[in-house]
Amino acid sequence: MKEIEFWIDKEEVSKMYTADYWNNIEEDKKKVWWIKDPNDGKLMDYLSKSGLKQEFEIALENSKIQGKILDLAAGTCWTSAIVSRYDSVEEIDAVEFSYHRINELAPTTIETLDGNPSKINRILGSFYNIKRDKEYYDVIILSQAYHHAEFPLKLFHECDRVLKKGGYILIVGEHIIGFKNII
């Protein structure tokens, strides 16, 4: 497993929107994402029962996944693990602002899902400040991430900057709120 890259430091993380919630280890221990043993089935059960894994795999089947991938708000890297199995994928930057998720939980999740850790760069960072050159990525993944953006236009502006021409953003795991519910 590669060492973690730091695009931001822990002090910067503490100032970010919802940082207290996502960096609360005791709260995270209560969630299905908290697996320390690759044989722990609760994450796989959740991904299956919620339909997230199936939704993601259908999206991958209907798209051309290749090249350099950016997985924003990667959490414990379950999407990165799945994508890393594709021969057409060169590398994945898994950006997350929860240190314990990217440091402690991601390696187990990647192993659980038979991911290829040599393709995955675990990065402590913000999705508002991506430390790559213009037009670097072929695909950007936002899995259950977009609705957490305090500044969605800033997020998309940054995505547009680093996405290659002809690249695309894959958004999954978002709840569609109908007009009735908005009113």
C-alpha cells in the first residue's frame, strides 16, 4: 500500500465544513464502513442491500472507464477498489478529508473488494483544491459525495479544471428529491 499524500494538513481539515462529524472516530465505529477485518461482511451487505454497488457497477458498464481517475470524497475507497481492478485504469487519486478513513479503513476495504492497491493514491485533501495540473483526469467519481458539497459550483469548477476534454464525471448514490418534496 502506498503512503498517504497530504494535499492539506490536519489543521486545515479541522476548519472544513462538517469536519467534526466525518473525523469523529467513535461515531464512525458505529457505521457499516468501519471494518478492520477483510472478512467482516457488514460493508458488503450494506453495498448490496442499499443498491450502491449495483448502481456503481451499472454506471461503469455504461461508461468507458480508463486512464487517470479522481475519486472525490472517497471515504474508505470502496469505489476506488472496484475501479482499480480494470486493466484500462492507470491510476486513481482517492481524495478524502477524513484521515482515519483514508489511513486505517481504506486498506481493509481495498483488500475486501480485491482492489489493486498499487493503482490507488490515498490522499488527504479537499475536493475544492485538487493538486493536479489542468486536464489531468479522464474520469471523476463522486459516489455519495456531491450532496456534501457546501459550495457545489466551486466543486464543479475545480472538476472542470482538472478534467480532460472528452472526460466525464460519474455521480452515483445521490437521492433525487422531487418537486413535491422541495415545496
